[in-house]
Amino acid sequence: DTGVSQDPRHKITKRGQNVTFRCDPISEHNRLYWYRQTLGQGPEFLTYFQNEAQLEKSRLLSDRFSAERPKGSFSTLEIQRTEQGDSAMYLCASSLVLDEAFFGQGTRLTVV
Amino acid sequence: GENVEQHPSTLSVQEGDSAVIKCTYSDSASNYFPWYKQELGKRPQLIIDIRSNVGEKKDQRIAVTLNKTAKHFSLHITETQPEDSAVYFCAATFQGAQKLVFGQGTRLTINP
């Protein structure tokens, strides 16, 4: 395990469908973040975990978004009833507390 | 609120000149300030970071300065090279070092 991995790298889905993304963090990292990035913008905070506990979910995030991190290892991000506005790059990052956050390659979601 | 403002949004400098990017943050309790570089189609990668107990940090051609009183920090790149062309993001921790919030990014172009 040499870095953060995300799966899939690309996802095209029809509006109204559900999608799920997976993130495998660096194994010893106890903190895991999900961000959303659109073209020309900085990563927008979605949610983060410390071990298996979800500590915060962005107020900008609708109830269609949910994330889990069972057993404090990998994490999944699910988007229900996708909308065209959900099209973006979804980035996962992991870190030790108050240390460098390493990013995965991201999952590019396109909602058609 | 939890906010990181970054300026300028775009910056163009001649090769060999210096580039400076500035960020301000809203939470006086923020204590970790990383800078990331993102090349086109790639993940953000850490280039330098600074903690609140230090006023300046340097790594070869890159330096970061922190002014806690004014709540701003800056990235300085000297002797710029074409490979420095990328988008740069600053970030700061909020809620007692719990989460990392990013600025909107600066697109730096180095002209040969």
C-alpha cells in the first residue's frame, strides 16, 4: 500500500441513478476526508472521519449524500438520485491527525 | 464561518522571477497551514506546510510565511521554472485542527 486509492476512476451515470465510490486510505492513517472539486475550484469539504466515526458532514451536502467508514479502514461515498449538478471530481484524502493529507486520484462523476 | 480566501486567482510571471500567493483564514485557532500543487489531471500534492508555532519555513526555492495576528499566510516561489506552472491551493485547519478547508486556488503560469 503506497498511497490512497479510489475506485472507480470514472463513472458515467444517468440522472436519478445511485452511485457509490470507494476510497482505500493509507493503512496507518486514522483520518479520512471526502472532497468535491469542480473545474477551476478548490477542493470543497464534504465530510471526514476519524477512525470509524464521522465527525462532520458539510451543511452544503444534501441528504442524498452519505458516507461510511466501517471498521475505520476503507470508506464509501454514496450519492442517491444523482443530479447533473453532482457532476464533479470526488477526491478522498487520508492523514494522521494534524499532518499531511495525501490525496487519491479521484473519481470523476458525470451525470447525463 | 470557516473560510480561506486565496489571491490572486491567476498569476503569470517570467521564468526566473518570484511568485507570491496569499491566503487569509477566519479561525484564529487554526494551527496547520499546508500548500498543495495540482497539475492538470493529477491529484493535489503537498509542497510545503507550516504550523502555528513557526513564522516561516523554507524548502529550497519554496517558502511559506505565517502572520497569526493578521491571520494570513503566503507562499513564495523564487527563481521560477516552467515546471512550476500549476494550480496552487492553500488550506487551513478549523475546529481545533479537526478539518482541512481549502482556498479557491491560484493558477500560476511561468512564461519562458
